[in-house]
Amino acid sequence: MRNFLVLFCLLFFVGCSDSGSKKKIKTEAMVEQASKRLLKQKPVVKQPSFLPTLSNKNYEDILLKYGNENKETDLLIETEMGNIKIRLYKQPKMHRASFIYLAKMGYFNTTVFYRVIDDFVVQGGNSDNWDTQNLKAKIGNFKMKPEFFTELYHKRGAVAMARNYSDNPDKLSSPYTFYIVQRGKIKPEGIKYLRQMEDQIIPGDQADFYMKFGGSPSLDAEHTVIGEVLEGMDVVDAIAKVDTDEGDWPKKDIKMTVKVLN
């Protein structure tokens, strides 16, 4: 009888052990299968990669191809003071492609609004951060030929590219620095002065916009206009009013994060 009980116990425990082991294997197999299904369902996010280092000689060919493959036009500029949604125009295709490329590479995320002049412009895309300089070196040292279009002008809310005025007769743009026109309404005598004294051609519809809504007509045909603000001009106005030093640099850094939307 004692031997029977011992045998029964041995069989019972072995059976329990086998059952637990089988359940464990079955559970592991189910988890593995579920993981495989999740991996199949999860979209593969392709990380953006740097283009060959851009220069004055190669940037047009490289950016033309890049622009054809990256057709986004809408971006969001996030700041502590609020967000600014902008839309890039398709006509200045080199400048659009360059701006999208820099945004995707995270360049603007290392920069600030570094030149702020109330009732004129807020300018961003630079900083004294080493990350900014390192990214510039990696992306490339180049200037861009202007892309002027009569229908794209410096109305209030326009986004345009900055440039040097000294030793730059061809009005080449910096690909890294941009500004948003914040200036308010232009008086009729201001338009008249530009037309008569500066020999500036200002079409009637544009003159009407400048007088009704604002802008900086003196910058037309001097800088490449690449887009406009869709939402957030109140944020632009708030940035324009911050305290600055003698070089128009805000006393408190206004950092930005630029995201490509679509």
C-alpha cells in the first residue's frame, strides 16, 4: 500500500510538472506570435538622412531632386510664446526644398529668433549654440540664387530669406536664416514715395494690400519670399514686442521647434 501511494505521488507530480511546462511553452509561443503580428502592423518610420554636403556648385542639382521627393509645404514653428503655422510657396522651388530639408534635419530646433524689430520683422534661424554651427558645417556652406516672383511680395505675414547686403550684388540668400514680416499698414504717401522717389514698381493690388493690412514693400525684389503665415500672427506680434539688446537680439532667448506637417 505504501509503495502504491509513493508511485501515485510520483505520477501526480510528474504530471503536474509536464502540464506546467507545456503551458509555459504554449504561452511563450503565443507571445512570440503576437509580437510578430504587432511588428508587422507597426509602420516602419524611415529616419531622414543627410544629403551630400551642399556647396554653391552642387546645391541646385541636389535640392531639385530632394524637392521632387519631398513635396511638403506646411510647417509648424513652436515657441514658448505660442505656435506659428506657415505655408511655403511652390514657385521658389529651391528655397522650399532647402527649408524643408533643414527642418527635417532638425537644424531650426537648435536656433532662436535672434533679430526682432517691432513694426518690421522677426528673424530666426541662428544662435550662438555650438549645435547650430555643427549642423551648418554638416549641411554645407552655400548661398542660394534669388527666386523672385512678382506675385510673391512682402505683405504682412510673409516669410522670406535673409541675406547679406555687403559684397552680395547677386542678392544671394542665406539658406539658414529667415524672417516673418510683422509691419502694419503703409500710408498712401509711403507707397507714393517708393514709386516716385525709389522708382519701385508696386502693382495696384499689392499697394492696396500694403495700405489695408501691412507689409514691407521696400524689401520686394531684395529678398526671396518663400511663404506666408497661416495661423499665429498674434504670436509674431508678441515676439516683435519683447525686450532686445542694442543689436536687436531678444534679452531672453526665444527658442523654436520647427515641424514639417504636410
